[in-house]
Amino acid sequence: NAGSPVTLTVGTTNAGAASTFNGIISDGTNPVAVSKAVGTGTMTLAGINTYSGATTLGAGTLSLTGSAANSALSMAATTSLNGEGTVASLTTTGATNLAINAATPGALTATGAFTPGSGAVTTVSLTANSTPTSGTVRVLNYGSTTATAANFALTGSFRATSFVVGATSTDVLLGSASLTWTGTGGTNWDVNTTSNWNDTTPAASKFFVADSVTFDDSPAGTAQTIALTVAVQPASITFNNSTDTYALTGTAGAIIGTTGITKNGTANVTLAGGTGQNYTGPIAVNAGTLTMGSATAFGQTSGITIASGAAVDINNQTPGTVATGGYAYTIAGNGPTGAGAIVNSTGAGVASNAGVKFLTLSANAS
């Protein structure tokens, strides 16, 4: 019948099937509506669509990398949405999911109203490898809303201090904590999983992206082994250890981001990590010895400074290079034992090691 909507139904009994529409879906003689009714797979709308019928997400995921600016989008419970496209309005029923890229300023936009159902909560997650450019991340834009902060929750690797629901947009404020390692939950350094830390309260805490972490002499025992099981992205890493030794192990995990490492205290720290270890911050060895436990231990550090009385032990590793080769060292003094500020305790002399390419001497260095 003229004027009756024509519905494009997407989804099959193949639960994980994906469907991608790169072209433009537009109205013909009759309005066009789009429905994904079954299946856990993803429907991607990548074109700048002009159809005016409703978009109904009854199952699975909608990836709106294009737009459907003339269409009212409704989401059933347990469905998921991602992308930074535009719809005419957005309505949710029950618990839904919204994945956002925190590294970009854009967000999904409903030019009309965003209307959550009674008690409906949208769980927000930051997509993988999505690093916030600031502590405030845009979640959603809209023309108007009946939502409150109670209609949002954050899951994943980041701490949320609060959701700020305004007249035309919602932001999530990301927080951070200062944590000290306890190891009471095991040996794993993971993300939002194991309560192996104390915050400043002190209360047991999990690690999240952008937390600052300290390893000191407070854990039981004197030899602490910590397994990097995933990629961790702290704001800073500090070792304040004079009686406890620390060994960061594991090839599955890595330290990433712009963090640096500060080594205080006279006890040893052995640092390892997987091939993905690529943190770029500086390393400061102020006391004791920092030992390479793997070729990637020092990541892509911007430079290593060794204070008088401290040392780096290359430990017969062949470090990966930074840019075109080698780490930049600045050293003072001759190490804690007089053998030098850079030593190779389990191999040939330091001069033969490919990891020492750029060296600046200060004070009475050797």
C-alpha cells in the first residue's frame, strides 16, 4: 500500500552472522524501515542513509559508522550499539550497551530525544586500545533527554567518578587512584580483575587504566613475583623497596602508554614483559639495581638516568632498539658495588652489548 513502510529485516538463525551495508538505504515510493530482529551478530550501517522509517535493534549489535539521521532508533534489552553516527532519536528498553572510542571527540548523536525506559541502564565501555585524551569523555549527544546519571554505568578498564547528564549531552568523568601493591589476591597484575592493591584509604582495590602504582616493602615475604597477564597502562610506576626484591614476569602482558618508571630503595627489581611492551616514559634509577629480565624490559623508554650509587644490570639481554638503535643512558657514579653504573652480570662486558648505544657521563661516572 502506498505510504506503508517497507521493512528491511536483517539477521539469521546463524547467531554470529554479520551484515554490512556500505551503500545508501533510502526511501522509495514507500518509507523504508530497518530491523535487526534475531542473532547475536553485528549489523553495520556505513553509508549516509536517508531512509525515514524506524531502525529497530531487537538482537545483537548495531555499528553505526555512517548515519541514519532521519530514522528513530530503538534498542531492546541486551542489545549493543557502537559508532559515532547520527539518528533522529534514541529509545532504550531495559539494559543496553554502548561502546565508545574515548580517543576521539565525537559521539553518537540523536538529533531529537534520548529516552531511556523506566529503570533502563546503558552500560558504557571504552573500545579496545581506546586511550582517553582527557579525564572527560563524551558518551552521547542528543536534542533532549529524560535520562539521569542512574541510567548509565561504566564497565571495562577505566574508573568512572561520575556521569554528567546535561540538557544536550552526557559525559563520563574518568578517575584514577594511587595504589600500593599488596599481593593479597595472588600474583597477577591485571585490569579490573584482582584486588591486589590498596588505595590511600587504605582499602583493597583493583587496578584500572591511569592509576599510579607503587611497590614497596609492605607485602608479606621478601621476594615478590608479579605476573603481567595483560597490557597495563598506569600513569606512573614507582619502586620504593629496600628489603623486598621484585620481579615482574610474564610474556602475555606488557606495560604500555606514556608511563615512566622510578626505582628507589636499595633492593633489586627485575623487569620483564612481553613483545608488546612499548611504554615511552623515562626510567630513573635512584637507588639499588634495576635488572633487565627480558629484551623488551625497557620498552621504548625515552631515556634511562642512573644516579650515583645505583645501577642497571643488562643481565645478558639483547634489548630491542628505540628508533634506529639503542637506549640513551645518563649515569653518575660507579654503581652500588663499585663495578659500574651499567653492568652485565651474566654475560660479556657492557661495551659489547647492542643495548648501550648512547651514553652521557656525569659526576664521577663509570
